[in-house]
Amino acid sequence: MRLAGVRLAGLAARSWRCRWTARPWTTRTVRVLVSGSDFYAFPAPSPDGTRLAWICWDHPRMPWDGTELRVAALGDGPLSEVNQQQLLMGGEAESVLAPVWRDDRSLYVISDRSGWWNLYLADPLAFPRAPLPPIALCPREEEFAEPLWQLGRYPYAVLDDGRIAVVHGQDQPRLGVLDPGTGQLFDFDLPYQVFGSGLSASGRSVVTIAGGPAVPLSVIKAEIPAPGQRRQAAEVHELRRTLDSVPDAGYLPVPRKACLTGASGSVVHALVYPPANPAGRAPDDELPPYVVWVHGGPTSQVGPRLDLEKAFFTSRGIGIIDVNYGGSSGYGRAYRERLRGQWGIVDVADVMTAALALAEAGEADGNRLGIRGGSAGGWTALAAVTSGIGVLGPDALDRVAGEAGEAGSDAVEGTGRKGVFAAAASYFGVSDLRGFAAQTHDFESRYLDGLIGPLPECESLYAERAPVGHVNDATCPVLLLQGLDDPIVPPAQSESIAADLAAHGIRYAYLAFAGESHGFRKAETIIASLEAEISFYGQIMGFTPPGVPPLPLTGG
């Protein structure tokens, strides 16, 4: 038995290793097959064991920027010489993922060469004598894969009858089955709007993770109908739910998709979660406060899944708009590329655009707009109230005041605000990318080359866009929440922005939690954070949340 895998080390995983056993699970030896690239993924031996396919890439690219699909014949020696390998697909501007052999000769693979991650069929044996271009099996302006943040997840699965189970779409992905011979794609009518990035199949049974706005993420098994059975209903079994029970549906917000027009005329994608509570209603003459949520990554995407943290706020009268700003995944390569070299500008402009759109539509109180984000989202939230506060120009606040009416304009002026947001909350957010680039793990250590620019050549840009050093009199109150054991965004990032806020007399609170890392895990920490956050909003936006201890604020 031979097992192929990626060796992980403290730095980039620079070699493939294959574990050979002369007798099953007795004599074990390890030999290096391929080395030289900074990163490897998706080792795929051919069914007859004569070839190996893999994905590789090098710094400074991330796997959604550019990767390579290589194939080599397996022999007794290493495969590290370039002349032993076939570069089948990929390059600096093409992201290829997840090769799976169809047979001993050809393989399936995901590529975004069209601008969208679609599924292709490639034939290594056609090279170099009669090179044939890879065949797009179902070309669509939709994504059939997600960014490669974690190893081991395949975005599609081959059934025993040769069809391929896929998850595809943009805002709301769907589970379907693709006939690679005809290119026909048949979707199933399932009660889920969110699907995980991994699929696994046995026979015609497909296992994945799925959920929705009122359905918790669950491990599901879908029994795919046999070919020729033209029915949309696949038999689905929920194997396990992440939650045993959920609140009454009346307390859960119902998301609404929004496509907004950004400052540059580009589309900004978002999900709006209005307040929802059957036991109460706001006064007729009062618009609700809204908080912009900024996802991490930044190469990531939020979908309409059940989130009890959102329900905590919306059931208490605070609306949420969750923004898939430029740079997010799920909308093709061009949308991801909007953030290239523009982190701290495009993302900030898009989240401001989302907040202002709600105020201008009369859906949100323009005087009570907040923003919150975690990790990379925390960077955007902090930048929106410091270094990027004027990214939309001097008329941004006038738009809020104009929609709020004359009384609203006086209220805005009375606050002394010169930015869009009245309050900002940062969960383990990045405040200075110069330190982040030097301290973070190897996989993301050159991520910023594409998001801002390489160091040291672009050091002035890093300083210019950093929240640290750009707190000013127009900066709104800020809540900082930080895990003391965070190896990715260390406490120094929050401490430095806290010191800036204190020096400028800006009201703030800094809560540090022992034993917490990058993302809070303890129930008591999560409860304390959410109670602190809603108390913070209440003090800034003029309401008192019942049953929540007041959060002490410093400064102001």
C-alpha cells in the first residue's frame, strides 16, 4: 500500500512524501517524491498507480491567485526535476484546484481560467505530442469551488455511475449533479441555502455540510437519483446538527440579498438582516440602528446561514448588514481582484456604501450606524474610522444627514462626527500590517504582497493605511476585544490602537481574555463579548439594553 501526502513543517511545506509499506502496516519507509515549491496540495495518484498529480504554488502567490497542476510518472526515484513533470494547467494568473483522476489517462480539475472556478477535463497523455486544451464541462459564470484555506476538502465528488456531484452558484449555492458527457447540470430542490466547501461520495450517496437562515449547519447525506429519474427531490438525511434546538423562528432575522452600487460604480454584494422580535416593536417615528458586519479573510464570503450572534442583536432591535465587499470570493476572479493592492480602500469604501445605502433608503437611522469585524474584518472596521475615514470624500456624512432630515442633520453635527460610523467593534483585528507581516504564519506571510504591496518597497503604503497612527478627532468610540493567546493577531495589535485612542481622548474599551486565541471558544468569553458589545452600542447610540451589565468606557 502506498500513501501520498503533504509534509507540514514550521515553514512552507517544501516536499512531498510518500509512505511505502512492504507489508501492510509493518515495515514503513518514507521517501521524498517532489520538492522545490513552497506549497503543495491535493496529491492524486492515478488509479493504476503509475502517475501522480498535484497542485503547487510559491510565494508570494496565494492559492486563489495562481497555482499549477503538475503530473509525473511514478518510479523509483524522486520527481523533483522539472523535465520529469508535466505542467498541465495553471500559472501566475490561473488558480487550479482539486485534481481527481477520471481513469488511468485523464483527470478532472477546477480552474478559474475563464474568470470563474469551473470544472474541466484534462488529458496528460495528450502532451506533448498532440496537446489538447482542457475541456470545460459546464462553463458558467458561477463558482464551483471556494478559496483553498484548508487542505483535504474536495469541492466535487465523482459518483459510481460517472456523474459528478457539485455545489455551484454565487450568492446562494446549490447542490446538483453534472453529467460530464453531456454537460447537463441538474439541481436538486433541497431546504438549504448554504453548503460547505467539501463533498464526499460513496456510490450515489453524497455527504456534505449544509444549512440555512433558520436551519443550523448540519452533516447531511443526499441520495442522488439514478440517471434517467427526472425528479428534483433527492432523498436527504440529516446525520448531525450543530445545534440541538434553535429559537422560535420569529426571533430569527430573515436575510435579504442586496446588490448595491459602490463608489466606483461596481456592484457591492450584501445580506440585510432587519430587526426581528415578535414580542416588541420600535416606535413608529424611530428608525433602527444598523451595524455593518465585515467578514475576515479577506478572501472569503458570508452566506445566509443561521447565526445566533446575529439573532442576539436583531432580536434586540439592531439591524445588521453583512457585506461581501470587493475582494470577497463567490463572485468570480474579477471581483476578488478588486482588492489587489487596495486593501484598506476598496473594502472600506464598500462597507461605507452599504451603511449609507440603508440610511438613504430610510431603513436605518443614519446617526446610529456601527461597524464590527474580526481579524481581517477588524482591520477594515478600524480603518473605516481611522485611516480610511475620508475614503468616500467629504460629502459622505452629508448623505447621512440629508436622509435623516433637518433634525437628523442637527444630531449629526451635535456629535462632532466626520465619518459614517458612530461606533466600531474590533474582534482581534489587525491595526498595523507591518508587524502582522513579520509575525504571522508562513501560509499568509506574503498575502499582503497582493493586498497592499511587497515590503520594503511599499512600506509607506502600509503606514498610510494602518489604523495605528491615524486615530484623530473624527474617530468614533471603539470597542476592542482580544485573546491573549492569539498567535495570528497578537495582543500588541489591540494594545497599540487602544493607546492611540487614549492619547486622543476617544471613548473606548479594551477587553482581553486569557486562554483565548484567534477566535473565541469559551462560552463565558462569547457571552461576555456579546454583552459588552451591545452595552457599548447602547451607550453610543442612546438606548439601554435590559439585563446587560454596563460596559465601562475610558476617555471622552
